[in-house]
Amino acid sequence: MAIVFAFCCIFCSAANDFVFKLFARKPRSRGLFVFVIGIAWALTSLLLPDLRGVNWQTTLLWGVISGFFSVAGNLLLIEAMGKQSAGLCSTIYRLNLALVVPGAWLLFKENNTLLQGLGIALAFAAVLFFLPGSNSGEKRQDAKLGIVLVIIAAILRAGMGLSYKYAFNLGASANGVNLVNALCWIIGGLIYFYLRERQNGSSGVPDKKIAGYGVLSGLFVFGIVFFMAHSVRLGNASIVLPIMQMSFILTFILSALILKEKLTVCKFMALFCGVAALLLLSIKL
């Protein structure tokens, strides 16, 4: 059953990345989009078991810390999606595991293996294969900026994963952290809008498109969290977590079939390196 939940998480992750790309193709408010996602996420989170008896001091502190990493990383991912292909952004973003492994070694003294070291090297190789070539038909400056943004987003995503682990080690509530994260998206989205986008003349009220995309993405985000939690609870984390990170394969397929994004030899090599990296990073001897 854990594997079934892991594949449900893959579907939600890939679908959410695809919604991000559809939204980012046009100049819409990213801040209001994230704000709506946070509301939809928070409301669906109320369906989870109640939060009585929670260690709120620890839960709030680490919920806010992980929530900052989460909202900041996803805002940058959305901005990157507006400048680069969905397949590229999704792949690099999911390779944050290459940063989590050495981070866990530094913070939690977890043992790393030579195979995991090779996995980290392959993750960096995947990024190099994605770098825009001199013959790229894309606007070169925007393409480079898109890669920089998604790399920073992956770093923030790794920070979120590590803060989750630290929080749960201290006894924080998983459902409580999830709810606080959703609230961070609501607040973070509004802050992003007022600091960066308000001067563009927007009224600050989400239109139908933003609201529709936001609610849809909020449901997928809830699904990601829900299925991930149940998969890890029922199965071996070293097996199910790498499986769930493979969502970029489905995003790659969707973006090629529906958005007609070009598939090049370099992109296939990057995809191969990404899959191999995640498999090696999951091996513990």
C-alpha cells in the first residue's frame, strides 16, 4: 500500500508542477496565486485528524521555518517556470535530494556512502546538461536566469526537507506543521504581491484565472502532503521517498505532449542522470 500512496504522490507532484507551468506562461500575479493555494491547502488540511495535545511551541517554530523554505522555494519555482521548460524546472527541483544527503550528514551525522557521492555528482551532471547552449532558440538571458532561479528553489526545498526532519525529531506534529506551512503560503503570497507586484496596477483581488489555478494547485499540494505522509508511515522511507521524487518524469512527458516542449539529446541525458542520481542517493549500505 505504501507504494500505491507513493505513486499517488507522484501524480499530484507532476500535476502540480504542470499547473505551475500553465499559470506561469502568462504575466499573472505569482503572489496572489500562492495566496489562493495557501487558502485551499489550509481548508483541506482541516480534513486531517484534530490537533489536540500538540506540542505547539515546537510545531509553530519549525512550521514557520519550514514554511518559509516552502513558500520561498515554490515562488522561485513558479518564476523559473515562466522562463524555462516545465521538464527542466521539475527535474532540477526534485534533485534537491542531492543537497539533503550532505545536509543530513552535516546536521544529523548520518552516514553517506560512495554510491550516494556518485549520485550527487550525477545530479550536478544533470544540471550541466540543462545549461542553454549557444544554439538555443530561447532568449539566452532569460534561460540562464530560469536555471539560476530553479537551482535556488531546489536549495530552499532541501532546507524544507531538513527542517521537517529536525522538527519531527523534536516532537513537532506532522499535521500541525502542515497547517502552519499552509498559513505561511497565505502570508508569504501576500507579502510577495505587495513588495514585488502591487506596482503593476493589480487590485490585489485574485481574478477567476488566478483563483481557478490556485484552488486546483492547492488541492494537488494537499494531495502531495497527504500521500507522502501515509507512504512514509506505511513503508520504508529510503524506498518510497526516492520514488516520490521521480515525478519529474511524468512532468517531462506532459510538457512534451501537451505544451510541445522540445526534447533534445541533452535533455534526455539530463533526465537519465536525474533518475540515476535519485536511485543512487537512496542506497544505504
